[in-house]
Amino acid sequence: MGQELLVIICSFLDPGSLLRARSVCKYFRTAANHDSLWEALCLKERPHLAKMYTASLEAQKITNWSQAYRYSHARHQWSTERTSVQISTLNNGRTMIVSSKLTQGERNQSIQTAEALWPGAAPFAYYEVAIEDMPTPWRVGFGFTTDDWKFYNVFVGFSETAWNYGYTSNGIIKQAGREFPHYKAKDVLGFWVEYTTNESFHLTVFLNGVKIHSGSETQPPPIYFTATVYAIDSRVSFVY
């Protein structure tokens, strides 16, 4: 069987099967690693990241489309330790849910990812979350906080009724007045992060595949992707 035909056959495989095909033999490994296959998967599953992928390739932050797929489809999990006690995790850490009412004096509950971002550890990271279930009235916010929950950047944070704003996990508004599209339950938010060796933190935000915001500033490590919710039964899941 010719290599070109083998690549065509591999083009019908899903990502998991394509990865398993690599271990069959050297011929399948060569075919399954073909850049056109991974480019097609990247652009099919995350078409809104096309410019981000291309820029990373042109800047040689990554060398092939297989790497592009790997870093943009990393399986993130919510931490069972870096969380408020009222939040539980489901689906092997993929979903978080506020499982009990806030106690008197509490304004919100927050949870961080299990793994931190470190300067220069990866060419980029991508977090994509779905707002699965939110009681009415509801509020939810996303941002990036340090290991002691301090929040330095001013890029993003969302609520249903107010302008979106950068916020700390304790609710302190860092920057108001930037009006972005308001989102609702069932929407999907994506966060493309580049965290360089000089601690320069670059963030681009997508709402339902449309770029809505970007910015950069210096951030000390480690940094965790963070969700903050304000009502019982609020539920947020990582998409991939």
C-alpha cells in the first residue's frame, strides 16, 4: 500500500484513532503524523483559532500542526483541592458545580485548574469552557489567578447584567467600562494564553468562536485558570 493512500485512509480517523495508528508500525506512524491530517483536525474543530495557529507556526513557536493540535486540545481539569468547599467536580474533573448555598457573608465561590501555567513551559495554552447550567439570576466569571488567589491582569471577567470587567476572585473590580458581548447559558468561551519566559502574559478571548478581547501584561507565576460563580447549581465544563 502506498504512503499517499495510507494518508488518505488515516484522514477518515478521529484524533484518538489517529494517535493509536502511530503505534501500529513505522508506515502507519509516518502516515498518521502527516501534517495535513492534523491541520485539517485543528481547523475543523477550532476554526476560530486559524490565525492563532498560523502565527505560532510562522513565529516557530511550534513546528507542525500535530503540536498545534496537542496544545490547543490539552485536557484541562478543575482541581479538587484548589477550590471552595461548596464546589464539587464531576466527569473526572471536567465539570464543576456549586453543590451548596453560600454561607452568610460569602459573595461567590471559586475554583482553579489542577495544573498551573509557568513561563515558557509551553508555546501556548488554550482553555475552552461551556456554560452548561446557571440558575436565574446568575453570574459567572473567568480569569487567571495566582496560587494565593491574587489577580493581576485586567483582561476579562463576565456577568449577565453588567459590563464585563477584569476582577479578582473576591469580587474587587480592577477595570470597568469595557463593554463586551454579554453571554448566556450554553455559550462557549475560549482563552488562548501565551506565557513567555520573561513572564509576559498574553491573552486572547473568544465568545462562540468570535474574538472579543486581547491584551498583555507582566504576571508572576504560577498562574491558574479560574472560574468564579455566585449561585447554587451553577455548572461549568471544559469542552474538550
